[in-house]
Amino acid sequence: MNALRAVWRLGRALLHAVRGWFIITLLFPRWNEQRRQATVQAWSQRMLAILGIPLRVEGKPPLHGPVLLVANHISWLDILVMHAARHCRFVSKADVRHWPLIGTLATGGGTLYIEREKRRDAMRVVHSMRASLAKGDIVAVFPEGTTGDGRELLPFHGNLIQAAISADAAAQPVGLRFIDQATGEDSGGPLYLGDDTLVASLWRTLSGPPFVALVRFGEPQKAAGRDRRQWAADLREAVASLRGR
């Protein structure tokens, strides 16, 4: 039964993704920014419903920018659940732009791309983030730089935090968890680690025990004289506290 349910959800998710691709390709060029953002959030909420993943939002998402959302990174699902909680512009690795279907969806959602293997590209992205924040956008980053195991946070890199300092914008910590509905413990289904593949992680997500996606927003904070390294370390502590770890 679990396998049949997973196949059914996978088919519906693919159709929903294709529908999103058509909306972005055909309609987004004619819509204003507010309508595009609302559509991305509604699309993300619908995708979670199709995948059978309840969303629980705690705390206060930002009503408007400029705000830099700083979150822990667990899974490919992180972007989807954060979009469902509050539309924001993500910073993602450049490879995503060229992925079939997903690249179009990510670009339509306002993603800023970074080539992580090029050190100088980080400075370019920081400038782009600063400009986006200066326009009043909500930008989101995963300072760990890669996905973790959902239990212990990796160190937070401060490079991208510099954008909030340069733009004199607030940073708001966000704690992400995927919680097994039966045990209340962290779910391993959506983990995306090491040699894991997106297909394997997606199958575990769809066929494994049901879980809830929790997005917990903390209080916004300003740099208040801290440099990017110190602020990144303090934000890491805030995210850990939000996760209850």
C-alpha cells in the first residue's frame, strides 16, 4: 500500500510541477512581483499537500523586507516548505539553474545562484543579495553550505551574512525540522546526505512513515556592531534553540 500511495503522489506531484512550469513560462512575464510571489507560495503549499506533508508554522514570518532569513539545511524539501511558509528569494548553487523543470521553477521563484567552487563568485552574490535587500526583498540562505543530518548543526559560514550587514538589514533565524507523526522524533525520510540521490530521498519521503514539516521563525536581529563571523555564530545558536537542540 505504501508503494502504491507513493507512486500516486509522485504522479500528481509531477503534474503539479509541470503546471508550475507553464505558469512561470507563460504568465509570470505579464504579472507583477506581488502576484508572482503569492503564486509561488500557493503553489508550494499545494505541492506539500500533494506529497502528504502537513506544514506547521510557528513564530512570526516577516511581513515584508528587507530581511535575511537564516535557516538550517536538512533536505531538498527545505526550499519548498520555506516558500510555503513565506515567499523569499533563495541563494542556491548554480547547477540548479540548469536542472530540467526544477531549474525553471527555481528561477521563477526568484532564486539567486552562486558558483560555490569559485571564491570570487561569493562576492558577486553578496552584492546581488545586498541589492535585493535594498529593494525590500526577503532573502533566505542556508549558511551551513550543505545539508546536515537534522540533529547537529554544521558551522555557519559568514560570507553571505555580509549582505545583511552591508544593506543594514535585519537577519531572522529560522529553525527547520521534519517530525515523525508517530514518535515526535526527527524523521529520516527527507534527509539528503553524502552519496544519497534525490530520487532515493524522494522515494523515502513518499513511501516512509508520515511526518510534519515544522518552520519556526525567531526574532529578527540587527548586526549591532558584530562582524559577519560573530553574527553567523550567534545566528547558529539562535537556529539551534529554535530547533530545540
